[in-house]
Amino acid sequence: MKTILKSLFFPALLALASCSTPQMAVDNELQTAAPMPVKGRQGWMLNQTLSFGEFTTGKVKRGWLKSYDIPFIVRFSGAKEKLAYDISDGQGNTAEVFCMGKLREQDLPLFNQLFEVNLNWQDAFSGAISLNEGRQHYDFLITDLNQNNWFRPAEGFVRYGDGLIEIQPVDKLSNGKRALGMQSLGFQFVYRGEVVGAVETLNNGRVWLKDGLAPELRLVLGSVSAALLLRSELEAGKIDS
């Protein structure tokens, strides 16, 4: 009898789990883009690496271990939460990425000046992406990641010169319902009014990038996607639907 019950119970449990696993809704403009499952996000953080699609990171450094001649890095080396890694696209292109969170209070005025924003809180996650051996820099900023997405959703951007790529939170599930969690399910990237990519920070994570993007733009979006997946506060969890 026990054997019979086991044979009935475990398949039913697995089926229930697969049906109840929430998934982030993806914009219609990305429906033809193949989702790229993320490997390496869960588990042991020592010598951690991430990979998805054609992208692979080097070992993730929880802190900046050397000095860099990048204004962002020099100014905010005292941040409490720091990540650094390089990421390659399999086509010979590589970016160095430096991320930080949990700003010190004394860093806020300079931070606001750099990003041309006015932050009165410390819930900001930001970083710099270095391309072409340091000759080209992109900055990114996302605020309110730890806030309730009903009242003050996260928002952000990637900045390159005078241009911006918007980072918009996604709180809709694939079934069309709105998630009731405290944080967003992921983010989508909007460039010149068009959704060109998305990253799901739920569960193990997935990434979508629109077909036909320029290699540099694709690498930048992959770099920011990896940063959001690595951020320590964004952990897989149960989402009510």
C-alpha cells in the first residue's frame, strides 16, 4: 500500500509544483525572443559565475579588490555592498561591471550630482559598465528596489552620454494577474520607446533580448541583467497571485 501511495503522491506533487511556479509576463515585443535561462544564480557564492544564452561572467567579486581609473568607482569605493565581474558575449566582446548598493549617507550629495537625481533615501542600486578596455563607460541606476511595488515601484535607467535606456519594473504574471509581492518580478529595458529586453529576477532567473540588437547594446543589456540577478536582496521567493 505504501508503495502505491508513493507512486501516486510524488507525481501529483511534482505536477502541482510545476503548475504553481509563477512566471513573469513578457512584453509583446519580446514574444519572438527566446528566453535565456540563467545558470549559477542559486547555491554557493564562492567563485560564483553566471551564464545565460551567449553570455558568461567571470568569477563574481563581492567587493572591489583593486583601484580603477573610473570616476564612479573612485567616488563610491566606501559603499557597503559591492559587486564586480566581467562578462563576455562569446564573440570576443567583454565588459567590466562594477555595482554598488547601500550608500553611505555622506555619499548621497555626490551621488545625486553624478546621476542628476535627488535621492533622499539609500535604497539605490547602481553601477558602471566599462567597454573597450575602459575607453567607454555606461552608468546605471535603479531606485526603490526594496519598496512595496504597489505604492512606489522601482525605476531606473542606463545612461550613455546623452542617451538613456529606461529600466521599468514588471509586476505582472504570465497569467495576466498582478503579483502581490513586496518587490517586482523583474524588469524590462526600453530604448527609444521600444521594449528591447527583459530580465526575470524570480526563481532562477531568465533573460530576453530582442533579435537584431547591435552587439554593444546587447552586451550592455546583458551586463545590467546580470547585475540585477546578482544583487543580494533579489532572492527567489514565493509570489502570491
